[in-house]
Amino acid sequence: MTIVPDTKDWTWVLQRRCPECGFNTNGFPVEAVPGMIRANAASWRNVLAKPRARDRPDPGTWSPLEYGCHVRDVFRRFDQRLELMLTQDDPLFPNWDQDATAVAERYADQDPAQVSDELRQAAQAIAASFTAVTGEAWQRTGRRSDGAAFTVTTFARYFMHDPVHHLWDVTKKNSAEREG
């Protein structure tokens, strides 16, 4: 069975706490984002070092390895988008089909140790990019092709939900399902 693509528009997390993972995108100062990214990446190292990192909890759910690949690529993609926002006036972000990327890049076949290293490197890069944002740059804008518009501030908050939620997917959510 293949993974059913996620077609939700997750921008609602900018208005309210995520009822699944509990993350509140407005519950931290935006300047904390670099440290939050680094902490999240450190947690992924433990997840990807587990012997069953390649195992899917069920046929329709990504394995921790596949989620780790996705988070690595989210870090990379959002770093590119942040650069566009900081260097261009109101850029339109190139589309990204995350599900097609998972298939094309063969997420399930990648080496967990290598993915862990690449995820850490990608996290360091985007953390450094957010560290460099100061003053009025937090108000620069960018847009997705679906019309969603962001300032660097809302972009940072929206972005942080993704790696936090996926870490919850592979730790809290899956352990709760095994206990239930």
C-alpha cells in the first residue's frame, strides 16, 4: 500500500494550537527558532539510530526513516524559501510535491545514519539563516502558489510546526498507538 498524499492546508496552525501534536506556533519568541531547530535535529538522531527506523507502523504510514528524510528536505526547502524572502521582493515560492519527492528519492531505501547526518547539516544551515534575520527583515514577505502569504515571522512559525509534528508522529503518536 502506498502513502495517501497529505492535501491539508496546514497554515491554520498559525491561528491555533495543533490538536494532534499540541504545538502552538505562537507560543515562543521567533528568535528562539534557531535553537528549536537544533534541538529538533538532535532528537532525530536518536530516532534514526533505532534498529527499526526503517519499519512502517502500518502500510499507509511513513517509517521514522521516511519521516526523517522528509524533515531533512523540509529544512533544505524552507532554507531556500527563506533566502528568497530575504533577497527578493515578495517572491513566489517554487512548488514542491513532497510525496513525489519521497518516491523519486526513494526515502525508504536511504541509509538512516546518512540521513541523520544530512538532517543535522540541513538543520544547522537553516538555523544559521534564521539567526541572521534581524530587524525589519522579519517583515519581508513571500507567497506559495496556492495564495498563502507569509512574513518571515509567520513563515518561521509555520515552518517550526512541521519538524515538531513529525517528531511527534514517530515518537509520541506511535508509542501511544502501541500502548492503546
